[in-house]
Amino acid sequence: MKALKATTSTWVILALVLCTVQNGDTAPSATGGKPKVILVSMDGFRHDYLQLAENTPNFDRMLREGVTMPWIRNTFTTLTFPCHFTMVTGLYEESHGIISNNMYNEEMDNRYFRMSTTDDEWWTGHETIWTSAQKAGLKAGVYFWVGSASEIQGTRPEKWFRYDGSVPFEDRVDTLVKWMSEDDFDLGLLYFNEPDHTGHLHGPKGNETLHEVERMDGILGRLLDKLNQTDLLDKVNLIVTSDHGMAEVDSDKKTIDLRDYVNDTLIRKVVQQGAIAHLIPQEGKTQELVDALKDVEHMRVFVKEDMPERFHYKNHRRIQPVVLVADEGWGISQNATYRRLNIPRFLGDHGYDNILNSMRPIFAARGPAFKQNAIVESIDTVDIYPLICHILNIDPAPNNGSLERAAALLRVPPKPHDHPSSPTRCISDFSTKPDACSSTLAILFVISSLMKWNAVY
Ligand SMILES: [Zn+2]
């Protein structure tokens, strides 16, 4: 097992240095028959957990038989709801509008969004992968995913469940495989709330967390076995990934208490707290609030309009006027004393800058569409949506992803006309700057139209 671990580590290092290493057989074309895709998310599965855990034979097998990358680049902010909805829409968080796990919308009668909220209007109508599949006449089932319990564009997945974290992971696997085999579904999505939960409690390097990683390896093994038993293993394109990583924190010791610097005369609401905080200033007090916080150690303060471009996190009305981003390992609280008394101490957290190594999630894929025994350059989570659309041979909705980037994973490269939506589209219907967005869109559209025209004629 140790030799195998060394091999895995070497793969990652090689990939980092060489950017692209392709190993083994890339020649065989996809097998015949109807393409099928299963997308699995294991929440909070940091990209290096396989090096930290001792015994992960099923992941090791998946890496040998499929394609992987050092990590997949996820979006900012690195929270569960935004990152999961990005995977199934191909949209940045400012584009799909699920910009946090907790949101507040004054225009919707001062309503709050929490992780249990399924009211359809929060989900904005942006097309998900299951909607795209069903529009094309395919069958899609979702065993828990952010957004799957809400009606989006007038549809839901053919099979779906309201979220219940107590459902045994084995039952989720067995049901999904039944959908794919007996019901002949084309697309299946499967979500597990581990190792995130254990990672929060014990930190990313805690023994309990690494044991949970090994348990998730067993769940992957069950999925591979069930697919094998139903003669689907070599027909299904299986993607296993995650929404974010996990940083080492100490919620009792490394918390910034906003009450030490500001009070209610400057802040009207704190909508989100933790690795990131969203603040609504009192009327006319934005600059005063920023000035009061700008020199606080262990966090950065942004006026929404000045968020770094690489975050793709400013053009949405649900992003509040002032955004605080904690340094890795730190948390921001509206009332640290209350928090300590009411929330158990935790040693792992996420939501930080997506450039941090600790925030990066795992990615592995196997199946007839994918290269075997290959390590490629990292792609972005916005690329997953156009990638699945390509494999299922369906038209993608406009998205921020790039099939061109994701093509590195594929045995058979896509043809040039298979890139209709890359690289970028601003979704401006909920934007605070629709005009700027529309102008960019118009320029991109003209350029891409000219390029397509030249390519075809
Ligand atoms: Zn998560």
C-alpha cells in the first residue's frame, strides 16, 4: 500500500511540474451504445486526502483506470451551496446567484435563505445539467444535490428526494445504480455529506477525518462493485469530485469578533459569518464601516464593487455591499462569545479564498469517454457542466465553462463546433451592473461569431 501511495504522490508532483502528463492508453474510442454519466460529490474531500489517508484501494483503482488531475479549481466562495450549484450549471457564483449558504433578499420581502430553503424563486431559473438532459429527452435522477429539491425552469429531475442526511450512504448508492440499470437512466447524481462533517469536527489532518476518507473509499468501492454486477462498469462515465477542501482552524482561539471594532451604528445586518462574512451597512455608512475594519488583522475587507476579478463575485444583488474574507485558519463572528457558548468547537472550515491549496477539491473520472491511467492539467468546476453535456451529446445552456479545457480528459477530442458556449457568458438578470455585463457579452458574442464564421467558411 505504501508503494501505491508513493506512486500517487509522484503522479501529482509530475503533473504539477509538467502540467500535462499523459500515460498509457489514449487510443481506444468510446464504446458503442448510449452514453451514461454518474456525477458523485463527496463533500469537503480535499485534493490531498488520498495522500494523507492510509488505505484507499478503490480510489487507487479509479486513478489507475481513469484520469485525474492535481486538483480541480473550484469557485469563490468555497462554500457548499455555491460550489455545488456551479458544478451543475457551469456558472460562476455571481452568475447563478446561489452566492452563499446564507443569503438575504430585501426585494423578496426581507427573506432569508438557509441551507434548508427550497423555495423555487431563489434558484433563479438557470439551467442545471439534469434540466439540460431532460430537455433533450434523456432520463435523469438525483440522489441529493443542491437545487434538486426545487423546481428550476419548470422542471425537477425525474427522480429526486428532499435532503435527509440520515439516509445511509449504501442506500444512496444502491438506489442510484438501480436507476441507471433497471430504469435505464442516462444521468445520475449522487451526494454524500462526508468527509466534510468529520473534517469540520476534527480538522483535515485528524485521525477521525482520515478514517472517514477511508470509509468513503469503501462507498466508492460499493458503487464500482454494483456497477460491475449490473454490467455497467465499463459503460458508465463516472466522475467523483467535491465542492471544496478543508483548512485547519480553531474556532475557540482564532475568531475575529466584529464587536471589537464596530457596532450597530455602522452595521445593519450580518448575513453570513465564518471564513467569509457579508455585511449590510447602515444607510450611508459604507465607507465608515470599511475604514473601521480595514486594519483588522487576519482578514481582508472589500467593497462589493472592488472584489478581485478572479473571484467572479461582485455582479449579483445577493452579494452584500461589504464582504470580509478571513485569512486561512481564521473565522469572523458577529458575536464570538455567543458563538463559543452555543456552537461546539470545530477544527476544520472552508469558504476561504479559492486560490488556497487547502480549499482545493479532488477530481477523478473513469469510463469509456475518459483517458486511462492519465494525469492532466487542472480544469475548473465550471467546466464539469459542458463536459457532461458533451459526453451525453446534448446542447449546453450558456455557461462560464470551457469544453476546450475539459477536453484534456477525453479519449476522443471534441470537434471545434462542440464548443458553443465557451469561454464566458455574463448572466445579468440578477446583476447589479447589467449594462457593463451586457457590453462584455456583446463584444464576446461578436468576436466568437466572427471566429465561428471564419472556421466554418
Ligand atoms: Zn461542502
